[in-house]
Amino acid sequence: MSLSRAYLKWSEEKRNFFLLGCVCLLGCLVLSFGFFVDNPGLVIGWILGSAISAFCYLTIVWGARFLLSGDEHQSKFGYLGAAFGIFRLAFYAGGLVLGGFATYVWGSSAHGYCNLWTVFAGYMPLFAILIITNLASLRQKAPKKEEVAKQDTSEEKKDVE
């Protein structure tokens, strides 16, 4: 079975997580030049930001499952959705604080153990992936113009008769 066929059979959450992992690997490859210019903090910051972003995506999925489940016992755990939101904020802030300390206190912008700006950049792909995949799924679910036109003409014929 090819990867594309398996990808189409996955749930939307699994697809988004896979895309997030691919973007993380691509970013690691692009930023790997940092090892050669004596600045490994670029890659380490990107990995930290991507890991926090992946964890935050999982908390979004788990929180939504708790809130939207039809099960009475699980839906009573709706407060976990709010707790996951607080955890996400804490992880985002913690990653930036850690990156800031590693960049400006423990190291420098030219050489550090973790770069603040690549931590921040590691957060961004999650939002882009979610927006793009949601717009693509809405486009697939929307009826085609020809189908809408056929339905309109058939309704007009019924109204005339």
C-alpha cells in the first residue's frame, strides 16, 4: 500500500499531525546549516518549538473530543478542555522564556543553545496547516456549481408547474 493511499484513509487529526511532522523534518533539514556555522541553537529551537506545537495540537484534539463526545460521563469532563487551553498557553510561554534565556542569557544570538526566534517559528506551522487543511476540506464538501445549477433549475420547473 502506498503512502498516498494510506494518507487518504487516515482521520483528519492524523493527517494534520503527519503534515506537522513533515514540516518539522523539513525545517530541521533547512536549519541544519546551523551546526556548520557553530550555532546549533537554530535547530534545537526549531525542534523545541515544533514539539510544543505538536503537543498543543494534541491537547486541542483531546479537548475537542471531551467536549463533543456524546457520552454523558466524558462530556462531564468538559473542564479538561479549559485546562488544556491553560496548558497550551503555559507551554507556549515556557518555550519562549526558555528560548529567550538560552539565546540572550546563557548564550548569544550568534551562538546559543536554543534560539528564541526559531522556537517562535516552530509554533507557526500548526496554524498554517490547520487553516489550509480546513479550507481544503470545506472546498471538497461544498457542492459543485453545476450541481447547484441543476438543483435550481429543477426547483424552478416545479414552481412553474
